[in-house]
Amino acid sequence: RSIIRHMFAGQGRKLKRTALDRLIFEPDRRKKALCFVLIVFFVYHLGFYIQQRQQWMGEDNAHLDAKEYFVAGQVLYGFRALLTRFIHPDIVVLWPLNALQEKIFEDGTKLLPKQDGERYVWQQLWFLYPYTRTLRETWDGDRRKYSPNMVKLLDRCWDSLQGMATRPFADAQMEHEQYYRNFPALAFYYNLNRSQYLENANGSARTMAQMPKHIERQQRLIAWLEELRNKWQSDPAMTRVLKKHPLIAVARQEALLSSLYNSLRAVILKKQFRCDHPYVQLYVKTRAEFVGSREHPSPLMRLRNAKQRALHYDSQINWVGARFYKRMLPKYCGIEVAGEESNTEFDKFIGWDAKVKRIFKTEFQLIEEAVHGN
């Protein structure tokens, strides 16, 4: 009986409500909770607004009228950036915020000199970084085929790359803290997705290596990425940033290797290949700097995450294009290329030597003619 009493004890009592129950079922508590959330939201963004004013509207900053818009836009962007950690930047619920950001951009950049590079930093921060941060594509993006919205995004990427690299900055802080740090990732993203300019991505690398517009863009990217490195070397503060964040330097090397691969392929297809071509020398040099050595550690070697290191190494050394140069340059030019390829059972199953010869059959024939005159 005592057991039964304990089993059914309290059956007639009211169950105590949990904090969540009270929040859901009691209107007054809901109002208080909502007010608390709104106050926290307001205080946080007010603090962020003040911090941005202090950072970008000091005595050494330029274009202070435009900076009023930039600071306000940064607060809005911060909220959008938080949301896009969980949802896609193109999703319909973000359209009003995206439109407001565009309006702030349009009004603010009217106050900047047309020749100043700052407007391209604003564009990169507010409209491109939500995609480049995690290598997202637009809602219709597909690397296997033409994507209209992706093409618009890539054009905007190119606009910012060109503007930041070629226009002067009146605001040195904007140049050093934004252009210097963000240009490599944007260049890497552009090269990664540029095949979406074409209707069919199959064979896109060879097709684009024969298109004057894209050949010129790759050549310009090579020049800009090399110029950026020189600017880094003359800036002690940037040296410290790169030491703390080696991934920035890794992104520059990866973007440069990609552009060199594309440009060298264009040289080969135009029957202009020679072993002493400047792009050959720069490719070999950049690849060695990317791989690094015990005597000369590379930025890649300073990445703390082993999986991240392996992923970046594999993307530059073990893909078929890199394997092509690893075989071609020693054979025809006697130039050894840095980077040991993976040689797993799966790699042996693929048979990379035969695959490289098959994919680059035309290139090998043209190099043979250029080097040996056959």
C-alpha cells in the first residue's frame, strides 16, 4: 500500500511551471523578455556604432562626410553578417536589409572622389564578403554551368579587385586594414568560380585560356598580387598581421598560383611557350614558397590546424593542373618543381601519369614543337 501511495502521491497537485512555461503562457513575462532582448540589441549596436566612429572618424582619416555613411553601414552590415552565418545571403527575408545596405552604399560613395579606392572596399565588405568568407555561391550558383547571378557577383568581385589595386587611397587606414588584408581572399574566390562565366564548365580552363578578356584579367591579377606582396613588405604593421594570420598570405599564394597556371596555359596554347618565360620562373618560385621548407617555413606551415594545412596543400599540389607542371617542367626545361604529390592506393588506381597525358595531350604537343621544333 505504501508503494502504491508513493506512486500516486501528488496526482491531484498542480504541476509547477518551468521558466519556459511562464515565458510562453504569461503575456507580462513575454513582454518583459522582449523588452530585454530589444534593450540588449540596442545597447550592443549603439556600442558598435560608437566603436566604429572612433575607429574610422579620427584626425588621420579622410572623407569624414562619407564616413558617416560608412559607420552607419557597418552597423547594418554587422547585423547582416550575423544573420548570414545561419542563412544564405540571397534569402528573401534579407532583401529589405540588402536594399537598405545598397542605399547607404549609393548615398555614401557619392561623397567619395571617383578616383579613390575606398568605394571598392565598401563594396567588398558589404556585398562580397558574405560570399567569400565561406566560399558561398549565389542562390543559383552551379560550378558546372552558367549562373546569371553568379556572373553578376563575379563582375562585382572584379570591379573591387581592379579598384582596390589601381586606385589611390586618401585614407591610409582604409588601405592598410582593408585592401591589404582582404584582397587575397577576394582574388582566390574570383579564380575559384570564374568558370561560371561559361555556358558549359566542362573544359572551361582551356576555353578561358583562349579568351582575350580572361587572359588579360589573369595577367593583371598576377601583377596586382605581386604588387600587394611588395606593399606588405614595406609595412611593418602588416608583417605582424601576417605572422598572426598566415591564412592571408596563403590565400595570396593560392590566388597567384591559380592565375599563373591559367596564364601559362594560355601561353602554351598560343604557341609562345619557352622555358625562360617569366611566368615559368614565377610559378616555380611561388610554388616553392607555398610548400616551404625547414630552412624557410611557409605561411602554410604556420597554419595550426593540420586538416586545414592538408586541405590547402592538396588543393594546390595534388590537383591535375599542378601535376601537369610537375611532369612537364622537369621533362622539357630541366626545372624541378616543389611539392611531393600524394601516392595513396587511390592515386595509384587513378593512374595520374596517364591521366595527365590524356587531359593535356594538346599542350604536350605544342610544348614539344616549341622546345624541340618537332
